[in-house]
Amino acid sequence: MAHFHKDMLVATAMSLHPRANEVFSGFHLGGCSSCQISHEETIEQVCFAYGVEIDLLLESLESLMDVTPTEESEVK
């Protein structure tokens, strides 16, 4: 079962995992003043506006959910 989907608001995606903002930033979405994204837009809208491949972004977000808390603390 997928946790993230294209019709999800960015704000909702950000609230699902504490590192979701890092994934968005990794795609240059919302990481700087020239690429601010609205948290009230859907993931699909943001991807379309910035030319980001939606499946790749969703896969990256979903991978956050595969990391156990122990593994996450080791990454830091």
C-alpha cells in the first residue's frame, strides 16, 4: 500500500514523515526562494509546474517509509 500519491497535498506529504521535506528539496522543490512550492498544491501539480517526474518523486518519498527507526538513527 502506497503512503504517498499524486493527489496528496504537499502539506499532507510533509506531515507523513519528518524527512519528506528533504526529498522535496532533493528535487529542488521548496528548497530555496526561487523554487518555493505551495503546501496547498498536490504533488502532481508541483511536479507538473517544475518538470519533475512524478513517479520518481513518489518512489523517493515512499522509500522513506521503508527505513526502520533504527536504520534512520544510523544514517544521521
